[in-house]
Amino acid sequence: MDNVKEIMAKLQEPFLPDEIEWRIGSTNKEKTRGLALAYVTNRAIQNRLDNIFGCSGWKNEYREWRGNSQLCGISIK
């Protein structure tokens, strides 16, 4: 897949419903209401990158960020 437009179109395709997970974000003081946050699973992102670039066509790296947190970067070869 060499065409940049074709690659971008594949990267921008919507994820399937089973590739989306939900968690509760901020809540009110009484904890009776919360903000539902949707996010894409790591596996869905890995599968998409594998399908477009091949297993060795991309990589991710982690580094420490602000003490106990981790910062993840994704690179495309």
C-alpha cells in the first residue's frame, strides 16, 4: 500500500463497535452521574497498524513521563 491517500483512508476508517470500550470519567459530587468516555482498545490499534503496514512496519516505544506515568509513541517505518 504505497499511496498516501489510500493509507490515510485506511487509518481513518471507523472502528467496529466491539473495538470500543467504555469507562466513567468525571462524576458529580454525589457520584450519581458520570461522563461516559469511549476509547479504542490497544488490540484494535495494533491490528489496524499490522494490516496496513505489516507487523514490522511500525513500532511503539514507552518512556517515563511525570514520575509514575508512561508516554507512548508510535512510529511508522
